Amino acid sequence: MANQPKKYKKFVATAATATLVASAIVPVASAASFKDVSENNEFAPYIDALTEAGIINGYASTNTFQPGAALTRGQVVKMLGRWVESNGVAIPSDWNTKARFTDVPVNSKDQELVKYAALVADEGVFGGAAGKLMAGNNITRQQMAKVLNGAYAAVNGQSLVEIAEGVDNVRIPDLSNARAEFEDAIQALMDLEISSTSSGNFRPLENVTRAQFAKFLYNTINFEASDVAPFEIKAINNTTVEVIFQEDIESIDKVKFEIDGLKVTNAVVKQTSKRTAVLTTESQKGGTEYTVKVDGEKAGTFVGIAAVVPSKVELVSSSVQGKLGQEVKVQAKVTVAEGQSKAGIPVTFNIPGNNNDAVNPTITGEAYTDENGIATYTYTRYTDKTDAVTAYATGDRSKFAVGYVFWGVDTILTVEEVTAGATINNGANKTYKITYKDPKTGKPVANKKFNVSVLENINVTADKLQNVSVNGVKVAQLSNNTNTEVAQITTDSKGEATFTVSGTNAEATPVVFETHSTTTNGVTTDSKKYDASDLQATAAKVNFAAVQAEYAIELTRDGGEVAATGEGNGREYKVVVKDKNGAVAKNETVNIAFNEDLDRVIATNTKAGFVNPDTDKFYPTSGNGNTKSQISVKTDSKGEATFIVASDLVNDYATPIAWIDINTSDAKQGQLDQGEPTKVAPISHFQAAYLDGSAIKSYKSTDLTKVVTKFDGSETAVFAAELVNQSGKKMSGIPVKKATYTIFNTGDNDITVDGEVISPNRSLTKTYEATLSSTGTVVTPARNLEVKSVDGKTTSVRVIATGIAVNTDGKDYAFTSKEATATFTNSQEVPASYTGYVNQYNPADSGSDSNSLWFAGKKPVKYAGVSGKTFKYYGANGNEVFGETGWETLLNQYAADDQTVTVSYNVDGDTITFKVINLVAANPAGSGIKKLVPTTPAPPVTGALTLSPNTTVDLTSTPASNLTISLADADLNLSATAVDTATVSLKDSANATLSLTLLETGANTGVFTTTVQAGTLSTLAAGTLTVTYADAKNAAGVAQNITANVTLKKTTGVITSGTFTQGVLPSVATAAEYTSKSIAADYTFATGEQFTLDIDNAGPQVINLAGKTGAQGVADAINAKFAGTATVSGDKVVIKSTTTGAASEVEVSTSAAPQVLNAVVNGTAAVTTGTAATQAFTITNQLSVGEKVVIDGVEYTAVAFGTTTTPTTFVVEASAGTLATPAVQATNLAAAIQLNTADKFNAADDNAGTITLTSTVTPVGTSIATPVITVK
């Protein structure tokens, strides 16, 4: 290596002069004597030198420099301006008439700034930003680097960046933090050692202090380009030396190189650096210093390197394939003694020819090793042959290795991936394809046998084997030769063969190598052993691992931290799973439990559980599958899944944890193992339900208990505005008084609301109001919104709701705008891309559904006969079937063979493609694909309706009844293979109507059914329900409406509880009595602690407590003013009037003692006669026949007009079928209560619907619990 540094600094020992020139500035001894710059300050020499030279100034008024203060851009302009001007660069003549920066006007008070701003701008030192100098802003280190580079260029005619081009870059770890425009200047300052830090970082974004800039500017002024050494010289090996110039070498032939004591035999320009000359020399003597001259001038020295003889030579690859006419690369690797260099060692390569003929001559060449000890030699051949290549250490033939080069017209053996990816999931297969070509002709060769193994399992001990198999064979070649197993493959007519590699938690580099056969006693055996010199090809390494190990789980809680108690409430969580690239993971199983202890045992210190979303009930506590304490969910096409956590216990909490099982095949192992992807969810706390806002939810018209957002095109979506608790679930007992819905059609097809059509991209607003009683209470809540898709087509809708509800306190509750969305999908339409079973086909070329086939449960699709469309067909073997006739012949064959046929259907523009995906024998027999045979339509029949229950649907029973509607009408059985639908209407006693869709019980049954849930029935008026079916053709072939009736029994009456007055027993008069707060026995009252006391209006007296101690001290002070009125009870003072009755009074006021509070206490008058407790209640909504009023457990049943009453029944009708007014009903109920001796009340009504109950409990005035009054 060279013995001088790459660059060095020149000390300038001359004194600074008052007039600056481009020469150096020398530090002086505290010339400026700033009082805040001590002599031992590391920056003092630079500050003093530049101050003495007149380049920088301090603050004269305080004689300070303020070295730690941030430097401003304006101060930098002045400093650089002074230096540039002092070196002969003239100030622009128009500096005081033409502003260079918009924020530095020529009439500025700081004329020095104006002058130097013009100078540095014109010289390209300072550019500003958006035309502004921003003189008051601090300057950063990266900005400083740029302006120093510009200033140096202005003075010296060459920038620091240009000079540094001849210097190797030093590493600056934080250079990437700088803006691109500053990077070159920063690199130059660091390369030229104008700037240096202990860490090597430049800290480009930090501000520059005044002291730091003094040093930077000093170093810049003192730097000279001659400080950079012109050459760098280093020995590469025993016969090679490199000379590095500052600039590119234009013509090396014109440069004369000499080395004292060593002959230079050759000189060339290095291929990778035009600034580097590579000299070949005689063998150097190790440790000897040699001097290099360039064109007669000394360029530097280097120390010679002794020749290194390797202890071993081996080939990097003993088997190489070459293509005729192209260079092949052969590499040898040397081993040297520890501490010796591997670089520059000569290696000889010998390749014998064919008797050294001109076509395939013997080749001998030499190459030198690189820093890794690898020598590379290239050569070519022009005829197919196999070369035996010997590589040996030049000068020591005993250190050698032999390998082979297999030459061919084309690459003889190749391996390529069929399955992409460097990482494959455990247990999955990665497929490869090999191609073998004849070396002479380059054509594929069939029936060529090859062995396949993996390099990781070759020549290793048993404990090092990877868990890998090839084509199901556990490949291995143990180093002790006790076990050799390979997979064998044979090429086909294309010269190709495939193999698959699979493994678990392993890595594998597939290698395909030629099979060698031996024949013994007429038996031919294929060798399975791998040899590095075999004709072979390897594929890239593949890793087998659990792909899920790098998955990321996201867990979010839907709603706030506090959820409502009860399994029907709870809190929903959403799981999102993504792979390592951020793509969603579909169909992934995620295990969910509650947060576990450190030992990975699932915690049981929460009473919360997981809820089945289909039933709103907890999962079972034990058993197979999901349980209350642990479940598994599967992600959908968006990588998402949801689960619900609930608890019946107030103040309980739950912290779910999710993980993906990567160690078992079913992905549902209950144990969370180390290394498995996991995520802890936000906690949920459980409290009793309370009103927490409003929501709009969508339900199916047949089930108003389960929220859904996806509807079949034939279904009715019901949107309900609801008041909800903290879990977002509906609060009971809060009816909606008024609801306004705005419906937006966001889909592609029409929707209808109340018979009004809403087209796509249009909206409609509907308002519904409740039925109110005469007193303003809600009788029937505002109805819900119903939305349908026209003709059952696919579309979507968005609904916004606002309105008013009646809270439990009877007050109106206005809810703000909420939103819900829903989609309608025509489930019978076949989408543009679909795969499914085909039930039947119709080969007829005319008539209904001609040239069509039917996917199970779908409408028919055309496979021919559509103008402008091109149809393509493919059989089960993947071969194309040409033409309609060929396709139908294929379908006929499948039908004849009773096959279950899976077909894919794809529409791409005007091309429609059918592909048979799978064929299996039909099970049960006879259920395979059918050819449609036209049949004569069955004669029409009259539809029949059946209701269950058929008399009364009782919503007051437990559980409440549902209504099942069945329709039998063979006319509607449109398809013999698909399930059809029918429609009926349901009307209540108030003429509100529901449209219901009935689903056929099975293909070809002609029986249709649906169940109307109790939740939906509860929205209807009590009384007669009428179901109507419009039969298009009865048995006579004419239209007929078929009806069936049932009675809906529900609670309609509403009772509002009024005032409760507790009973008062007879009593004697009492005296007024006041009790203080606790007073510590050792507490001594301070001056000013006092209060005013008046007993029985005798006149107020100030009770001064100063110096008194404890409760007894207070009592003594009181008794001194009001004798005998104060006593001590424990640590409290009791003040008691000497009189009794209502006039008896103790009044404490203006108290300044914290233990004695202001208060007025009176005695009570004597009560001679007791007063019974009373409870008022009002019938605010008429009661219906059959409803019961329950008063503290005693039931009173509402009966019809004309019914003979008993002490527990009362009439609620004014005439048959007509309900009486609430006032009349109250009178009748009060009479029954009055007659009933089984209760504990008398009753009287006010003829306006209010009844007052009076307790009959003796003695009169006895306290009772507030009566509980309900309707059921």
C-alpha cells in the first residue's frame, strides 16, 4: 500500500494580514478577547483568527460573540461577502439600486446586508428561496455546505465539489437525511476533511452555531487544492500493482511507469475504473518498499507482496454446461494459510483437446484469483464434446481439481419452475419441469432417465437431513453411504419431464443429474448416487414453511369499550388477516379465546363468553367445535371475519386474543404456540344496558329479529329506525313516534318503496308517523320502511333516517341522521363468471329456452343460437370441442352415462366459454345431468292456503308464536329441477299489508312455505290477519283470490303509573333535634370558629367556640346560652328543643365551624288518625279482550261485551267488537278491584281513565311497597 495518506493538510505558518488574500488565515492568541469566548474554548482560535482578519464580528455593545447562538442567513451573507470581496471580487455597481432579493430592498437600514446580498447572489453563492433571502432565518448544516462550496468557487475559480471528484468518498451514514441538492457539497466537505465528526455523521438538518461556522469558514479558507495527493498506489498481489490517478487516463501508452528495483512488464487501464492503471511486474519481494515513478516523477511507494502458494485448489462447480460458439466460465477456488491474502494468486487451467487438432485444440490458460480467492477462466468450443478441465496452482501441479464441461448445440439440460415462489407452504408441492436436448442436434430426446434429489440432503449425516420429498420419495445420500434414495423421471416426446418437491419446515435446492447404468449378469441397474461431475442442472432454492407464520392479524372492536350485558347484546369484533405482502388472506382459520397467562393456558378469570351469531346465544360450555370460551372463525374473500363477546355479569370484562395455528393440519389446535401469529384485541367492559343513541337497521320481512344487509332479489328489505344501547342493540319500550327515511338507489336496477319506483342514481324521501291516543301516547309506532327490487333484479340501496322516539321517561327523543345499506342479488341469474353443477340441458333449436343449460338453482343460459356471440366449448380432458353439435354430443354422452357434471361458464365480451371441470358418477344413481324433454303442461289446479296455528297467533305466550304459511299450487311448479317461489299478501286489522315470498319445499314439489316471525307480527295490529294468494289459474282455468284468516293476539293496552303516597301511622308530637358532625375529643377550636343558634325562636345567640375542646366543649358553650338543650352522644353534639310539635325548632346559621353545619330542624305534630298509602295509575291506551292487568300479582282479565263479570274480570268493550274508552274501562276495572277481597286495595276512578288504589292494610297508615302494575 502507499505509505502516504490519500490527502493531507498543509499548515500555514504565516501571519494573517489586514487585507485578506486567498492565502491562509492563521489563529492568533485571543485578539478579540470576547468575554464569552474563553481561551480554552475549542473554537477560540478560529473565532479570533477570523475576527482579526475582519471577516466576522462580535456584539460590540456587550463585547460578546455568542458562540452558541444559531447563525442566521443574513450573518452568513455578510461573512462570506467580506471574504469574497477581500479576495478581489468586486461589489456589483448596482448593488444599491437593484434588489437581488424581494425581502432585502435597496433602502434597507442594513446597507452592509444589501451590498453583500448583491455580491453573493451575483457570484452564485446564495440563491435564496422563491426570490427571498430570509435573512433572519437560521441556516442549517446542509445549507452551509452549499454556500461554502459556492464561496470557495467564487474566490478560487474551482469548487470544493470539483476538487473532491479526485478523492474516494468517505461513508456518511446520515447523508440520506439531506436533500438531494445539498448531498454533493456535504460529501465534498467530508471528503476534503473541512468537516469531520466522531460518528462520521454530518447532521444535515441541524442548525449551525456561530462558533461552528467560524471553524467551517476557517477550514474552507485554508484549504488548497494541492492538499489532495495526486496518486494512490497499492500492490494487489505478487505481480500486480495499481496506480490510481485523480482523473481518467486518456492514453496509457503515453504514460511511462517505472518501479525502482522491479521491472514493469505491462500496463493497462482497469476495466472497472478509467482512473486506475494496472501494472504487471516481476515477482515482488514480500516486505520490500518500492518507489513508483510516473513520467519520471515520484508518484509514491508501496510494499511488495510475497507470492502465495495455495494449500488447496477446488472447482466452484465440477459440472458446467456450455453452448457451442459461446464462452463458458470455469471457476476455481483456492485455500491459503490463515492470514495470507487470497487475491492475485495465479491458477492454471488445462483442457485437453482431440489430439490437439485445429477444431478442438488443447487449451492452457492462467487466471488470477480475486479477493475471495476465486479465479475465473473463460473459453469456447465449436463441436459437441465433454471437456475434462483441470485447474491447479501455478507452480504446484499437486494442488489441483478436475471438472467437466458438457458442450452442446443448445443447453443440454435445464430445470425451470412450474410453480412460482421461493417460499411454499408446509406440505404443499412445488412443481418443476426439465428439458433434455441432444448435444449434437439440440433436439428434444425422449425416454431419457434422470435422477432428482436436493443438494441439502447429499453427503450429510442423518441428523442434518431436510424433511423433503421428491415425487413422494424421501431423497437422501448420507455421507456414510448407508442410504441413497432419489426420485427418477423420464423425458417424454418433447424431451420434458416434471417432478414435484414438498417439505415441512425445510429448505431444498433441487438437482437433476444424469443416471448411469451398469449391467451385471444380464441385470441392468441405475445408479442413484450423485457425483459433482455428473451432467446436472439445479433449480433455485425453495423454502418450505408455514406461510401463515408471516401473517399479520388485525383486531378491531365495533363500538366503544363499554358494552351492554346479556348474550343478546355484547360486542362484535372484526378480524382481518393479511399475508406478509399486505394482501388479504382468504379462507384462513383464526382461533379466538380470552387472553392467556404467560404459560399459554387460556385464562378463566372472566365470565364472558363467545356468542353464536345465528342464535344470539352463548356457545356450549364444552364439546367439539366452538365453545363459550374458545371459537374459530374463517376469513371471507376480503380476509375478514367477525365474532361476538358477551357477558351476563355487570362489571365483567373480556380481552379476546386471536391466533393462527401453524403447527397442525386442521388449524384449530386449542393451544397457542410460541411463534404463531397472534393479536390481542381491545378490552370490552360490560354494564347494564342504557340508551346510547340511535341506529337504522335492515331486516328480512320474514324475520325482524336478525340484522342482514344482503337480500335475494325476491325478498323485501325492511329498514327500521331504532333507539339502541351501548352494544348497538334495540332498546325495548322506546317506540318511534316519527321517522323520515331518504332512500338512495345506488345500484343498476329499479327499486320500489310503497309502490313508487326509484331509478338508479335517484332518491325518495318518506315519512311515517305513529298512531297516538287521545292523550298523545303512542298506540302503534311509526311503521318501518320496506324496499323491494323490481323484478327481483340485482341492485343496491342506501337509506338515511331521522326522527323522534318516546324515551322511557315519556319525553321525546330526537335522533340524528343514521345510515344503512343493503344489496339485492338475483340469486337465480348466472353471473358472467360462474362454476357449478349442470342439472339439465335443452338441445332444441327453437322454442322456450332452446340451446340452453341449467346450473343448479339458476335460470338457464344459452350455449348457442345468439346472434353476435361466439361460443367455445372444452371437454373434461381440456381439449376444445368444436361447434354446437360437438358440444351437444358430449352432453348427450354425459346424460347417457348418468354423470354429475361441473361446468365453468365465462363471458368475456362477445365470447362465451363453457368448460367441463369435473365428471363423477351420479350419486344417488339417476341424479346426473338430464336432457330436457318437452312435456305436456299439467292441468291447472286451485291453490290451497294452510296457516299454522290456524286459529290464534298468541304473542302474549312464552315463547311468542310465529305464523307459518303454506301454499299448495302445482301451477307454480315451473321447473322440475329448480326450487321455485310464490308470493302472498298478509293484511292486519288496520289494513297494513306485508308482501311475503314463499319458497318451494324442494324441486318439483309444488308446495311453498314461509314463516313470519313473532318480531314481524308484533308490528301488526291485533285482531284478524288475512292471508291472500292471487291464483292466476284455478281448476277452472280462471283467476281467483284464495284467502285464509287467523286471529293475532297481542298486548295493546298501555297503563301509566302515577303518584305513589306512602301511608302515615298515628304518632305523638316530637321535639326538634339537631345533630352535629363528628368532633375529635382532642380538637381545640380556634379563634373565629363560632356559629349562631336559635331555639324555638327565642332569639339568635352567637356560640363562640374559641378555646373549647371536643364535643363536650361545644355542648358547654351551647348550654351557657340555652340551658339544658345540648348533650353529647359519642363524638357528636345533640341540640334538642324543650318544646314539641310543629312549632318546635332548632336553627343553626352563619357557622364558621366545619363540624357544625347550617340547618333548620322542626319537630312534628301529633298524628291522631293514620293515613293509608295510595297509588294512582291511568289507562292511556285501550285494553283489548284477553289482556290482563296485574296489580302486585293479582290478575284482572279484560272480557268482551256481554260477558258476566267476576271480581277478577272487567268489560273492555262498549259493544260487541268495539272497545270502550279508557275512562269506561277504568270505571269497570275499579269496580272489579273494589269487589275483589283477594287483593289489598280499594279502588276509585275519576271518570277520566285514572284509578286511585288505597291500601287496606291495617293498621291504617302502615307502610307498603310501591305497587307493581303491568299489562300482559
